Amino acid sequence: MAKPRIRRLPAVVLAIVGLLAAGHIGATLAYTGPDTPIKQSLQPALNRYFLGPLDQGWNLFAPGPYSQDENMLVRACVSSREVCAGGSDAGAEFTPWRNVTAEELEAVDYNIFANRESRQSKVVHGRLWPAARDLSQDQQAMAEDNHIDGEPVFGVDLYSAEAEETYSPAQLSDLRVYQRLEDSAVGLGTLYMYEEYGEDVTLVEVRMRRDAVPDFDQRHDPPEEPSQSWVNIGWRPATEFDEEVYAAWS
């Protein structure tokens, strides 16, 4: 009686493997296929399956030629939030812009053992830029606007039933990805500003800049002012961290 069970085991294993392979192939076709109503409804699940928690892009496997220089800039308001809302006319004190990417790169020069801490702004920049470009023009304008009272950037809690009624599944997925990456950028900017100005930091503004790298045939005669493009995050409340986080960062 035991022999038939042993013979059935390979068939069961092959059936399971076949189903998993078929499911993966089907998901791959859906993820890379044209935009359809079915794909839009499946997009959130597809993003979770293929991107996972790290949102790793395909450029890991097919990197494009280096064509731009990326920089993350941040500044803060070190007055009370109410005074900051009134701007300079109300006596708000704003810090100078700080190019945190340039500072990180200083730790990389001539240091073959530089760790990932010296590349954080590059990582945030590389992930937020395409997420911001996936937004519509109206949504980009909302992201560039100031939201200093903690109100939702896009006017609605993106994980609420209202958001599901307002946006299609694909749009909602794009907005959630962007919001998560924006929070990361504001959080990183807060840590840099806190490092210099301490608890006086109340608001943070972040800008992502791309400077075009001259073409190879222009390497000996580059343009005096290379073209620039921007992704702007308006004023946001400084991210609140535990004291242990500030201590570890410092």
C-alpha cells in the first residue's frame, strides 16, 4: 500500500512547481504588458510581488549610460511653525540650502571602503525621481505645494476608503509609492538639518536636482551652464524620531 503513495509524490511536487511557474509567468506578462483595466486592478498586487519592500528598479540588470548628475538639496525653517507659515515678512528664519549629496560624495572620494551611509541621498533621489514623474501634472503641483499642518499631500488619506473611490487602483498605487518615498526624503532631510540646528528645526523643504552631463563629443568644450531639471517637495513638518535615532545619526 505504501508504494503508490511514494510514486504519487513526484507527481504532486511537479504539479505544485508547474502551478507556481505558470503563476509567475502570468504575473510577469501582466506586469510588463500594456495598460488595461485588468492590469490596473492588479497593479497594487503586482507591485508588491515584483518590487517588494525595496522598490528595486530594473536598472540593476540593464543600467543605462550615465547621463546626469544627481543632487539632493535641503533647507529648514528654524522658527516656530506659525511664524514659518508667515514667511520672511513674519520674521521666519530659514537656513541656507544644503547639498547633502555633495557632502556625502566627499566621504566617497579616494575611499574604496565607503559604506552605504555615504550614499543615502543618491538612493533616495534615484527612487523618488521616477515616482514623482509618474504623477500627473496636477498631482506634481500638489506635491510641490506646502503642507505644513500635516494634511494629506493629495487631499485624502491614501489608505482610506475615500482614496479608493477617488483614484483608480493604478493611480492609487503610484501615489502610495510616491508618498512613501517622499516621507523617506523628508526624514533624511530632517536628520541632516537636526544635525546642524537641533530641535529648532520645525519645517523642511527638499529639492532633487539633475544636471545634464555633457555628451562625449563635447567633453573638451562643455556648455558653461549645463541644463538642470528639478523635483521639488514643498515645506513639510520635520519628521519626528526617537532620541535613539537622533543619537545614532549624530
